[in-house]
Amino acid sequence: MENWWKYCLSGFLILLMVSCDRLSNETYHKLSEHEKRKLASNYLGLSKLIEAGTPKNMRLLEKAARIDPRNELVWKELAEPYLARGFYKEWNECYEKAIALNPKAWQAWRGHSKLFYFRDYGGALFDFDATDTLTVDKTDYVRVTSVDYLRGLCYYGLKNYDKAKEYFDRYLEAENGKTGTKEIDATAHVYLGLIANYFQDYTQAIKILEEGIQLNDELADLHYHKAYAHFMEGEITSASADILTAKRLFEEKNYHKNLFYEVIEQIYERDLSELEAEISCFQ
């Protein structure tokens, strides 16, 4: 029964694509603007039934873009597979068209990709700041992440740690004011702890990281960076306890990571082993 359903769906898609091909190649230029918008939306919907980035998926999206080049969602969907496959020029060209049609919706999304995929911190800041001019007196969110948090990451990547701290603090204050600590991303404390460690303010780093642990005690990064701060303060017993906790959580895959890119300051097994070895020398 399951195979029968798959064959039926496959046959339906083939027939629909053939029908759409004939219509778009021969007569779509004769359609009214309303009909073009509807047809392009149909192509977009059909493309989502097919694996993103496959030839069939891209062909449908390209046809939708030709039929209705004012459909911002088509350009956005067309851009994503180019990004995933490293065609950055084509990705940006498609995103430029989506942004031109609706900058309020898509400019910050492009900044998100610049930040995490390209480490283009300045370019990402440009997009986030440009979005702010369109959404006055409102904190923007991109892929459910606060732009203040993302700005903190940008400035951290640019090694402007004072500005990074300013935006991470702003993020924590805003989130705490809206929902308390419930929705706060504890990785903000990871970066604030790293900044404090950078300035050799280890007491402050420990305080910040402990606050993060109160939010999420299952994040290896918080324990790892706290172990480092304790070690630098000469608190070997505390450092040893923290690094053991960090190792356990890391082995359970509870650390700051992403499926699609390396996160900024991502920790690895080597980092844990090297710090543990240093701590062991003083026990």
C-alpha cells in the first residue's frame, strides 16, 4: 500500500510538471497579472514537494521567477540551495531581488547568512542596521534570534569586545523584561564569559558563566570556560570539577553547535583534553 501511494504521488507530480512546462513555455506571457501570480505561486508550492536544490526543484523555482519576478518568496527559496552548495554569487543575486521587493522581511535574513556562513561580520552588521531603519522602536528577530544577540556576535567576531558586551547585555535585558529567563539563550553567557576571560577578569567570568548554568546546566561550553577561569584563578579543585562536567556533557553531545556550520568559538574534544591536562599538572 505504501509503495502504491508513492507511485501515485510520483505520477501526479510528473503529470503536473509536464502540464506546467507546456503552459509556461507556450502561453504564460499571455496571462493576466493575477493569473501569473497564481501560476507562480503554484510552481512555488509544487517545488516544496521536491527536495530542495534538485534539478526539478530549481527548474520549478526558475520558471516561477520568470512568470512572476515580483514574487519575493520565489527569489528567497531560489537563493537557499545556492548557499548550501557554495554558489555565493548566485545566492546573493537572488537575495538582492528578494530584498528589493521586501527589505523589511529579507535584509536581516541575508545578514544572518553573512554572519554564520561567510563570517562577514561587517556585511552582516550592515544588513541588521539597515533593517533597523525600517522597523523603528522594535527589536527584530531573524530565524527566531534577536538581532541584538546577532550584533553581539558580529562585534565579537570583529574583536570589538566592548560593543559585543553592550549588545549581549542589551539582549539579556530585553529578553528578561519580556519573558523572564524562560526564553534566554544561555550561549549569550558563553560569549560574555569569553569576553571577561579575554580581559582576564576571571572573577566576573565565573559569575557570568554561573548565571548561564542557572539557565542551562547541560551546556558543556559554560562549564569548560568556567573551568578555565577557575584554573587561571588558581582554584584547581573547582577547575577540575568543571572540566569533568564539561567532558561528560560534551560526550553526550550537549554543547553549542549547529548542523550546518561551525559556531563561533565552538569547542572540540581537543580543547577539553588540553585544559584537563593543564589542570592535572597542578593536582
